[in-house]
Amino acid sequence: MLKENKQLLVLTHLSQLIVLITGFGSLLLPLVIWLTQKDKVYELDQHGKQILNFQISLLIYTVICVPLILLFGLGLLGFILLAVGAIILPILNAIKVSNNQDTSYPFSFDIIK
């Protein structure tokens, strides 16, 4: 039987921000939480997939931005937009989870289904 744990859902969304402290782990920490808790906590499987898809999408967009640096510096603008989104979206979605609202990560690829 799955138990409801809204605090863990909020923590899972906010775990992406570990990169601000350590410089890495924005994909690793949510992955560990998802793998270990998805069968125990209600809705964690869905939220974990959203988060992992978002982090993988950010990685893909970052790789795309690298060659775009040579094209009028568009890659730098892309990096700035990605950084802002990578900080703001997890916070907004953590707030939405705590208020029982639906979460979304726009422009994410649906890799993990």
C-alpha cells in the first residue's frame, strides 16, 4: 500500500537545487529518491519521472547551446535561460505540490514514461 508523503514530493522537486550547493547532483539526487521511494509513496513515480525528464531535457538543451555560442552568442543567452528555468521551475513546482496543484515542466522531453 502506498502512503501519502507530500513533504517527500516537495523535497524531491527541491532536490534538483543541490547543484547550487555542490555543483552537481541535480539529476543524481532526484534519481536516487525516485528509485528508492517510487513504490512506497503515492504519486512519487509520476513526479519523479517529470523531474528526471526535465533534468535530461536540460542536459540536452545545454549540449545544443554549446555550438550556438559561436552563432552570435545565442548559446550564452540559452545558458542564461536554462539556468533561470532550472532554479525557478523546481521551486514553483514544489510550491504547487504543497498546495495540491498539478505540476509541470514546460519544454521537457517525454523520455521516461
